[in-house]
Amino acid sequence: MTNVNTATAAELDALDGLKGHGFEIVRYREERGGFSELRQLEEVPGMAQVLTAELRAQLTLADE
């Protein structure tokens, strides 16, 4: 599982489906604070069409 609130851009880019989006996710997180729900990733520019159920299964908001 990858924590979207603590992962680096490189760690996010390493996931299938997120390659090239890591920088935008980190920038969004730094500007607006951490994510409280995974659905908020859809607000990140370019992410609305990328966030599949398979990808969501690889992401978390809490350390596990």
C-alpha cells in the first residue's frame, strides 16, 4: 500500500497508472493539506480519468 499523504512523487510515479502524476499529487497535497478521502485525488489535475478501482486498492491514507 502507498500512503498518498506521505509518499514522494517518485514513489507515486512507481505505481502503475500514476506514472507522471506524482508531482501533481504532491503539489496538490502541499498546497491544500493532506487528503482525508481517496476520492479527493480526482481533484488533482489530470487524475479524474486515471483513478481506477485497481489503483485505489493500492492506495491508503493511513500508515499500515
